[in-house]
Amino acid sequence: MTSYADNQQKVPISPTLRKLSINGTASFPIKKHTSVRSICQVIAINIDVKFKTRLDRKNKVIVVTRIK
């Protein structure tokens, strides 16, 4: 899993999501949740994939899982 919380570096959203394999996950800071969800939709349209997102309020991250 690619995680912003683990390494405290800026992780680029779009390239990270494009590289995810099926059932792969990535997490980003919760304050970026609007951008993450928007980019998920754009990528899903462009390369025919599907993502599932969930907010982990305890760790203050949004977790993205590729499901297709």
C-alpha cells in the first residue's frame, strides 16, 4: 500500500492511482479528499478502471482501492 501517512512525503495523486493494480490501495491526507475523489473519477473514465474510497478519520487519511 502506498501511504502518505507512513513516509510523510508528498505522494503525487494521479500517477499513484494510475499505477495501482487490482485490489491495490493507496492513502492520502484527508484534507486532499476532494482532489483524490475527483482524480479517481477522471482516471476511471479515461482508462476504464474503478476505484473505491473510504475515509479513515482516526488516521486522517483517505484510502483508495482499485476494484477493476
